[in-house]
Amino acid sequence: MTDITFYHNPRCSKSRETLALVDNEQHQVEIIKYLETPPTVETIEQIIKLLGFDSARQLMRTKESQYKELNLAEQDNETALIKAMHEYPKLIERPIVLANGKAAIGRPPESVLAIL
């Protein structure tokens, strides 16, 4: 049984630091390299809900070039923002940790300790 689902980008230092912290807590972790296996639209919607965000934009990396290229700053449709994150997973803030029916973003890495 998996205790934790970890949406990971191995190239991201915060993602690596958060994973090391979670590993030190000795939980069973399912690691999903989300750039290779993007979360479904439904999963993104669930993550947004678990994080308590009011908007999909709060889960987006707004400084990514794809955000600008796709004119997402002008987009008000939540469904369109979520679909963009599914199609272009680089837009998703990282790392995301799911545990105990809750979610946290590992920025800073210690913020995930509250849900473990």
C-alpha cells in the first residue's frame, strides 16, 4: 500500500530536496515523473481541490515560456487552464505530495511535513 504519491521532476532541486525529506520519514512513496506521465485532467482537478486553491492558476508556473506562448494570462476558463497543465505538464508547480487525503507543494520542502 502506498502512503504517499509524489509528483516529481528530478531536474528540480526543490523536488529532489522534498523527496529526500519524505524518504527520510520512511513512508512508502509512489513517485510519478509527471513530465513523462502527466496527471489526467481529473487528477489535476482533485489536486487543486485538495490544495484548497480557488483557481487552477495557483497551481501553474506562470513564468514558464509555454504560459506566455499560450497566452494563459488572458485565459479565464478554469477548464482550459487545467487542460493546458495536462497537455503541457511543465506548467504544473512542483513538487506535489499527496498523503492522508491532503496535498502540499514542496516549496519550501518542509511544507509537506504538515500532511505526513
